[in-house]
Amino acid sequence: MDEIYSMNVANPNESISKLISEVNLREGFPYFYFIILKILFSVFGYTATVARAVSAIAGILSVFAIYKLGKELLSKQAGLFAASFMALNEYNLYLSQDARPYSLYILFVIISFYSLVKLLKDNTLKNGIVYGVSAGLILSINFFGVINILSQSIIILYFLVITPKQYRLSHFKNYLVSGSIALLMFVPNYAILQKLLGLTSAWIPKPTPDSFSLFFKEILGDSEMTLFIFLPIFYYFLFTLFSQEEAKKNENIKDNKMIFSSIISFVWIFTVILFLMIKSYGEQSYMLIRYFSSITPVFFLIIGFGLYLIKNKLIKSMLFFSILIFTLVNLFFVKNYYNSINKAQFREAASFVMKNNKNGDPVFTSQKYWFDYYFIDYKIKTQEKELEALFQEMALDSTKIKPFWFVDAFGKTFTVSETTQNFINSNFYIENNYDGFQAWTRHFILLKDVPKVLDISKFKNLQQYNGDKFMLNVESFENVNNIVKTTGWAYFDMQDSQKSELDIVFIKEGKATRLMTQKVTRPDVTTYFKCDFDASNSGFSSTIDISNFEKGKYQLAIYLLNKETKKEGLYLTDKFFEK
């Protein structure tokens, strides 16, 4: 949903003024990211690939940036450890494949801390300007950058206080230059920030006693095995830190890499956590993991520091490769990350409508802004309605009872009240449907237009298999209080199941009565049988009231037709009911 925001806001076919107004209206980010997208869309094409490439490149650069920061703070090896963990981290991978500003934000946070460290070690005007620009970039990409600048300001203030008096004024001037540059870069976004500060979001949950531990677990890959290794390394880092001798002079703190890197790391972490924690217990909650994304690099740094400090090379190597192996196992086998769908399938649901809306029936949705991104090129004009409200209008005005499509996603499920369901059963037949990950669509046609009898005269002398054979399984069949429910799957071998039409029928004395049948998405069928084709649209579900059926014995059958390949088959199951 948020990615479609990015696509719409940065539409290269619209003017810059439209981009600015859209950001002001809809977004919680500054303008900079969307201007970058708009330019790239104009040059390389208006596609999701281009949008996500920005995040992917930022993610790759973040790996190099954290190596440079780790090397500057403690050692080259510590930087390499941190970079390795960040490169394989599941949460960082997700952000690096998301057409949103978070990956770029993390990159700028790392760069700004690197620039700050360089400035603290060598307080020159040049380093002050470089740091000011990097701080300004944080503020220009994400308003949460204000918290990062706050943490950096605390660090600067501390080192300014411990600076010898004869250097304090010159250092202060360079810090002042840095702050002025960052402030100037932020000024164009001030109006948006003012608006955001006045908003509240009731949908964001308040913190619970385990909120932060769950966040840390997810940030570190949500793997019990890697966490099991991370913890002792972290404790060893703390133990080594606690054993450090106190500096004889305050100005010598920068010479002790352990103390210096710890000050940077802990102020970085605790300022963000403390700020968001205090705010979240107030009127506005900020308990979303993406709001904590700027502290993910410092976790990798601390683990990298801890590993570096282990003196036994064999133990160090064993722990390092154990982390990498368990991270890869978690990524490829436990989470099956690269074969799992984890984003709402707006595209697939919209494509299904576009492919199957051959009669040009009207399309309704409660999420017009998002679906129109896909429909606009096909000149399909959606109408914005809530599903329940649409059927209530039809119930009050029978002239509105016409065939239509409904498509929705991201939290909007296909659920209606009992009254509305009865209205649907009395007036409509769901001819075609798609159920994806957090996205669905239904094609409602008039019940009176649906043939209640399926012509099976071509299948003479009915057997178990009639016509072309197909794979199938009836997983459930029940008759409770004259309500018959059945579920399962069926597909022709070596043929895309989306191109097949499926009907559940009851056969009595050679006549077949069609049931209201819905297709159900079943990706597990493709996976289980290791199909070389897509069998994920092979599922079916049917519910029918048989109270008005004539008396007699009925047999459940499955009818499958593929008009493209001309394959047609009828399978008589061993399921019966008597009326």
C-alpha cells in the first residue's frame, strides 16, 4: 500500500507542484526521496523496478558505509563483521526491496555518524561542512532524523565540554557551521513537519511490556539460534568495556577506541529508544518497527565489536561462521524468504480483473486511490464503495442490482453480515474470484442469468472419470441442517489452473445441478506436487442450501474445462446425500 503511495506521488507525468501537494496531503516524509524517484522515473521508466532499485542501491551502499564506520570507530575487522551481518540481515533485506525511503534513511544515518566521528577526531571546517551536509540529508529523507540529530547533538555537546578551553571556540564554530547547513537543508520541509506534529494515529498500538524485546528480535533476524550466539558476544563486549581503565584526561577519551566507540553507539541507541518510548506512552504511539530502523546499524556494529575483541582466533572464526550459517538457514529454509509472498497483492488482484472483465462490468473498491494505479492504463474507472454499503444500496433500490466486480486488499477482507450474505445468495452468483495474499476480488453476476443445470449429455454412460482426466482431491464434504459444504482442489496436469473453469455439481438421474462455486488460491498444491506450472488457482469452495431440492439421491461431481486447450472432464466422487 505504501509503495503505491510512492508510485503515485512521484508520477513523472505530473508536475513538481502536484508532487509537492501530494506529499503535503498524503505523506509523512520530506520531498527529497520523491523528487529522486520522479527524476529516475523520467529517465529510466515509470516502473516498480526503478522505484525499488533506489532502495536496493541504498541497501548495498549501507553495507559498505557500515564497514567504513566500524573501521573508523574500532578496526577494519570489526567493520567487516558488521558489514557481513548487515548484508544478510532479513529486516535490512526487506527495507532494501521496498519502494519507500527507509533504506535510504539508514544509509544517510550511517554516513552522518561516520562524518561525525571524522569531525570529532579532526575538527576542521571541511569536516564540519561534510558532516553538516550528511546531517541535512537525514532530515531531508525522514523526519525521524530529528531524533538522530538530537543524539548526535548530545555527543557533540559532550565532546565540546571536555575539549581544552583553547580549542573550544574554534570547535564550536565548526559545529555551528554544521548545524547551519543541516538547518538550511531542512527548512523547505518545516511546514510538513508542523502538520505531522498535529496528527494522531489511533491504529498504531501502544507499547506492551515486551514490545522492545520483540522489535530487537525482529531487527536481528527473528532467529533463536542467531540470538543465542549474539547475546554472549554482546555480554563479552560489555565485560571488556567495563574493564577499561578511566582516562587520565578527558581529552584522551578519543584515543581509547573502546570508550569512544561505546559513547557513539550507546547515545545513538538510547536517544532513539528513549524518545520513542516516552512519546509512545503519550497521546501518539510510535510502536512500529520501521520507526526504529535507524538503530539497526548500531546493533551490527556492537556485535562486530564484540567479535573483534575475542582474542582466540579459532573461537572468533567459529562464532562468525556460525552466525552466517544460521542466518542463511533462517533466510532460505526457515523463512523461505525468496519464495514467500509478504506484500499485499494489489497488482495480482487488479490484473485478474483486467484479464477477466470481458463484459466491461463496473468495478467497485474501498481502496480506489491504490487500485487506480493499476487500472488507469486500462481505462477502467473504479467506483469507491464499501462492500457492505454497496449491497445495502442494492437492497433498497432493485434497479441497482446489476453484475459488478469488487476488489480490495490490505486488511479489507471479504466479510459481510448475515443479512447481506442472504441478499447475495438470493440475487448473485460469484462467477470468478481471486484470493491472494491480503488481496481479493469477486465477480458478482445475476443469479437469474446463471444456468442452474450443467449439460453433461456429451458424457454418455457416466463413469467415475468422464472425458479428459485431471488431478483432484475433495478435502471436506458435509451436510448440516440442509447446508452442504465442500472444499478441495482440481487441475489439468501441465496446464495453468487460472485458465480453467471449475464447477461443483450434484448429479441425480443423469442431470447435473450447478452449485455456487468459488475458486480458492492454493499455492500449497503447486508446492506439494512440485509442479512446473501454476496450480495455485486450483482450489474450490462451495456452500449451498439444499432445502428446496427435489427428493432423491444426489452424487457430488467436479467439472473442469479449459477453453484454450479444449480439455473437458467430469469426475464423479464417492460423496452422496439424500433429500
